[in-house]
Amino acid sequence: MKRLVIILALALVIAVPFLLRPEQDARVDADDELVIITPHNEAIRHEFGIAFARWYQERTGRSVAIDWRVIGGTSEIARFLEGEYVASFRNHWTNTLDRSWSNAVQSAFHNGRLGDDATAEEREAREAFMASNVGCGIDLFFGGGTYDFIRQARAGRLVPTRIFDTHPEWFAPEIIPQEFAGEEYWDLGHRWLGTVLSSYGLVYNNDVLKNRGIEQAPTQWSDLQDPRLMGTVALTDPTKSGSIAKAFENVIQQQMQQRLYALEGTPGLSAEEAETQAVHAGWTDGLQLLQLAAANARYFTDTSQKPPIDVATGNCAVGMCIDFYGRQQAEAVRRRGDSVRVDYVSPPGGSVSSVDPVGILRGARNLEVAELFIEFVMSMEGQKLWNFEPDAPGGPELFALRRLPVRRDFYVDEFKTHRSDPEDAPYESDEQLIYRSSWTGGLFREMSLIVRIMGFDTHPELVEAWKDIVAAGQPPEAMAVFQNMDAVSYDIAFGRIKSTLGARDKVEELELAKELGQHFREQYARAAAIARGDIKP
């Protein structure tokens, strides 16, 4: 009897979710299908799914169903695509081409930078992949940052789209420039194109700030250094989120740019020398800023969607996030009748406007539908969904997506009354961070690893040291030790750290992380001891 009761209880636990789930209409069989992998949230998927199905029906007279594949952020998507294409090409190489598989073939076929020393077999593998139509069962990659799309294009997993031939007028400088403020907005090889703009900033809770004695809302990245924010800053692990890694890169680029402005016109200093000094010093400044933000952090999360939620609920005072996460959270709070508690700001001169692209994956089974989806997203009908209010003519049905379209011709007076953010004009900003890829573009992974190690892996030691230093009044001698970045200087990042990550040897990478982690732990302990007066500088 006892066993029967336990079995019935278990059965009830399993059955309850099915019994209580809302009634849903059975999925209607569609004429066509489109498979999209994306990091976009449910609101975006809902609005673009409905709008595209309607547009597609009007355009073709056929119905279409979108199969959204949501497996996480862009980092998870990148790992998934790499694994799927390795398996797919291996099958093609061994079964279709009747060739032997090897580690050399596996490394070479998706390597867009094969050197002159590549073997004949490695070159054949690469050529065979680029000539093939092997796929991963997915048609489109939609959303994420340009960094991930550039990597996918270089690997050969993205193929050119015809939109540049069918609508060349859309890619004129006055509509969608190829580059703006140092950021690429579409690929010269036509393998990806930006659909919507993304910037980065701070979502903050005014009530929590006031409880901490902070009356002024944050406006700059440097505000994250305020010791009154200790334990209330929400951050994301940059090795898990490409978008937040981009935000961290913006912090460093702003510091480099400020250093450069300060050095301009220095007697006896050439423009090249000034830039070199600014880049090296700005790198250190940026890492020191991020270190203090990490010292104030409550946590480092794996998902970039968590900080805005925790700020809105009052668990944190401020968090770094993508603009639309911050805007949407503020929008949700306002809809509940509270218009001032939560807000968002992009630091003036501290954030680029980069794009979230879309691209067709090699081997797409529904190629024609994929091409039409891109055409819809880039048309004015698709662009309106990003920033029109719900129920506005041509706007979304349920959700204000609060994002800024990539097309410059969207920002006209006639649309202002329908827009969620009518005053935002990203192409007209007076204070624009100019992104210089040559400064940090080659250190994206290295920067992410450094920030993770000095801020996340060593977080307990970092926080304890920071508490002692703040309690002592932030003595300069303790701060100098605490913020010493010699172990991860610009030259070392471009040298040893880059070569270690480039070798793709996990053991070597783990050894490096362990070494740097121990270095920072000892450094934090020494700084704390100096602040307490236990030892002399």
C-alpha cells in the first residue's frame, strides 16, 4: 500500500504540468517551413514570426511556419554550429568523397586562414567544404553580434545572400552604410548583414541607489567604481556572452580614446607615438575600471538577461546590459504603473552602435524561404517592428521591442509619433565612440579571459580586499598594488596570452588561467594587508 501511494504521488507530480498547461491550438500544417537558430528573446520571436507569416502569405500565397531553435547565447550557438558542421562534413568527406578522416582534416576544413605551410590534404579539405552543400539542418542564424558572424563567415558556414542583388538601393550610405563609427554593418562578401542596432549601457534602480546614498543616476561606465555600490552591481561572464564581452570592449576603447584625446598636440610626440601610448595606457585604465566594477559586483552570471531582471526587482542597484534588455525591463516596470524606479542609459561616448546580423547557413534546406525572411526583415515593414509601439500602423501586436532599426531612412519625422523611442537618433549622436578594430579587435577572447580571471574566478578574494581598502580610505599605496595590471598588460595580452589561446590547447589554457588566478589572489591579499597596515608597501 505504501509503495502504491508513492507511485501515485510520483505520477501526479508528472501529470500536473500537463493537466494545468494552457490550451493550445494544434499546429496547423504549413506549406513551407523555415528553421532559425537565434539568441533573440521570446518577444522578438513572437512578433517576427507572426509578421513574417502574414507577409509571406501575401507575397507568395503560401503559408509558412518558423521552427525557432533557442539553445542559449551566441557562444552556445557557435559551439553548436561547429559541432554540427564537423559531423556533417566528416560524413561528406568519408562517405561521399571516400577519404580518410584525420585531426588535420578536421582542423583545416573550416579554417579560413590556412597558412602557406598547409599540407595538400588540408587545402583539399578546405576546398571540398567550400564547394559542398553540407548543412546542419538549420537555415538561418538570426541575432547576436558581428564578432560571431564574422567567425562563422570566415569558417565558411555562412553563404552569400541575394538581397544585395535584389535590393542594392538598401545598401547605399544613406540607407545602410557598410561601416559607421568604425563598426561594420554588412559583410563585403555579402554573407551577413545587420538588421538592427545594439548599444550597451547601464540599467539602474533609483530606489536601491538612494538607499545606498546615491542621489545621481549613473551616466558613465566609471560610475560602477563607486564603493557605495559594493555588492549591488550585476555583471555577466564575458566568456559566456559575446554581447557583454563587446560591452567590456567598449569600456576599454573609451579609455583608449580619452587617452588619445589627452595626448593630441603634445609637443615632440608624433601621431603614431600618441596612439601607441594611448592604446597601452587605455588598456590598463579599462581593465582597472572593470576590476573595480567586479569588486562591487554581487555576481557574474552566465546569461546577459539576468542583470536587468535583478535590477528591476531590487536585488541589484545597477547592471551592465545590451540596450534593448535595459529598455524592455524599464518598459515592463512602467507598464505596471511605476515610471521612475527603473531606467536605462547608454554612456555618452562610451558605447558603439553595432549591429545584430542575419545570415544564411551553408546547406540551408529552405533557401528560398530564408532569402524571403531576410528581405522581410530588411524591408521597412520588418524594420518598423523593432521600434514601433504595439498596435501602431505596421507595428508589433503585443510587445514594444524597444530596439533601433539599422536603416537610416527609418529615422524620419513621420514615424516619430509611432515610435517607442522617438528621440533616439543613433546616426546623429554628438558624442560617438569611434570603434578601432586595430586596438582591441584582435584581443576579444583574450580580454574576456582576463576579465573573467581577475573579476570572476578570484571574486571572493577581490571583494574581501576591496572591503579592506575601502574601510582604510582607499590608500594610494594599497590601490597601486590592488590595481597593478603588469601581468595582463597590452603587450602580454597580444603576446603570451594570445598565443596560448590561439594554440587551442585546453591544458595549456587551463594552466595559464590557473597561473593568472593565483597571481591576482596573491596581489589582492597583499593589497589588503597594506590597507590594514599589516605590512608596508
